[in-house]
Amino acid sequence: MLGSVLFLIFLTIGLLLAIVISGIFLWMALIILGDKRGILACGIANIVSSIIAGILIALLSLIPLLALLSPIIAFLVYSYILSKMLDISYGKAIAAAVLSFVVLAFVSYVVFLFTVPVYIPHTHYWLIR
């Protein structure tokens, strides 16, 4: 029981850390694209956009005809919210969102690789090889 609780706590911390780190990379993407925003503003915009897009994708997936389009619609809404919160153009928001999604997926995968084997017995041996 305690192992499961610790696993959920560390997984939650890891996911939150991944979102914050993707905010840092969103900040870097905006610098590359020529817009300078604060790291805190990028992190908050990323978290708010992610939550709203997640809720939207969950609601749209309940409607059979929109279930297939829900990821695309959620991405467009995510980009729109980023553009409004960070006061950038929609094109720059899409480019920054693509980079942010790629980095979030990579960081989440790395956090998964270093978190799960520690708390599941007999799966950490791959770290030694």
C-alpha cells in the first residue's frame, strides 16, 4: 500500500515537473521565434492551456462524431490560449506549441524511465547493464 502511494506521489511530482520544464522550453522556443516572455508567464500559460485542452479533449471524446477530431481541436484550442495569454501571433503559438509538446513527451518519457523501475520490483536491473 505504501509503495503504491509513493509511486503515485512521485508520478504526480514527475508529471508536474515535466509541465514546468516544458514551460521552460516554451520560453526558449519563443526566444528562438523572436518573442521574449518571462519563464513564469510561459509556465503558467502552458499549465493553463494544458488543463483547458485536457478538459476539452475529455469532453469531446464523449461525442462519437467528434472523438476522432478531439486531439486536433484540443491542439488548436491549446495554441489559441497560448497566443492570447502570451500575446503572440497564432502562427508563433502553433510553432511554440509543437516544440513544447515534443519536449513534454520527451521529458515525461525520461521521468517515466527513472521513476517506474525504482518502485516496481525486479525491473531496475536494466540500470546496471
